[in-house]
Amino acid sequence: MTVSTPAQTSPGSDCREAFRAAYENRYTWDPGFSGYRGRCIWQQGDRSVEGRFEVGADLKAKVTGVDDAEVEKAMASQLWEVAIHRVRRSFDQVHGDNTFTAGTTSDEGLEVLIGGKGEGDRYRIKDRVVTMVHRHIHGTVVTIHTGSTTDTGSGYLSRTYTSQYADPSTGEARGGLSRFEDTFMPLESNGPWVLEQRVISTEAHGQTPASTQSFRFLDCSSL
């Protein structure tokens, strides 16, 4: 089957197969993922906190040796958020009840308008990469723009991207814009790719000041 590219896709046409190609090009862990462990370091300004972590085969993240409950939660949250996106679920499992209609084309790629179960969600795709996500999640809207990716040889991982939460009815921002830079590495020679470092810079919003924090995950090994 020939998958339509954005340049070949006219507005209003079905673009399910083009979106499927981008979806299936994401990097995911092989079935049978056993989990991994290592050291974790959180840093913000001059403050640094170190502990140990473990991500189980069930994808649950456990951080130990950290006295600050908020830092412990933040470390575990980053590990869980990354792990949950590595789960391999078929396109039909996730998007079988959706329709995909081509919208406009920009430098960011082809706009994909979702109907059906995901009504109101939007994406953009370019060169088999999902470059923009606009999704309704638990009463809020999150919009993510991907700037660059890491090629694992078995699919891509987002490297630099922004994330913004907003009110779904008014579009008003909920919190400041966050900029992410993720560095990944493979465990052992042929092991799964895992997060080595994540830097999050969040713009000021209301009474909340701007901040930058980094998470490093070192000496990682499979369970």
C-alpha cells in the first residue's frame, strides 16, 4: 500500500494511512520489557538532590533515598510519563474508533482533524513524525509542538518540544509554556532506549515565577 504524503493529500480527504505511518514510526519498547534501575539526580539552580530509582515491568516508578516528597514525586512522574509512552499498542487499539480528515498544510506538516471517539483533537504530521498534538485530556487541552527528534533506528523519540495546557472552552492558558529537552540512551548494547536527561524550562504565569529544572538518570541497568 502506498501511504499518502502531506504534499499529496488534499484538504477534506481521508488521511488515516498517513497518520498510521507516523503513529507506527514512534519508538516503543518490545513486549516483555523487564524494567530497569539506576541513580537519579534532580537539580534546580544551586540545589541538587540525588536518589535511586526503579521502573518495574509494570511501568510503575519507585524513587528511594530522597527526603523531599515533592522532588521524589517529580522524579517518579518523569519516569512514569516517559515509560507510559513506550508501551506498544496497535494503531487500531488506540485509534480504531477515530476518523482522520486532512486539514491545512504548514511548515509543521499536514493537519489531521480527528472525528469519532477523539472528536475535537488535532495533530500535524511531517516525514512520518507527529509534529503537533492538540488533545482534550481530563477537562483540559494540551498542545505539544515537536522541534527535533532522536532516531533510534527502530522509530523516533521527541528530543525538543513545547507543552502548553489551556482551558478547552476559552483557550486561556493554564500555567506557563514549558520547553523540554530530552536525551535518551540505549540500555546495554541492544537494550531498550531510556531517558538519560530531561531539562524543563517553564515560563512565568500569574504568581508562579519562571523555573528551570533538570532530571538525570545515570548508571542504568536492566532488571
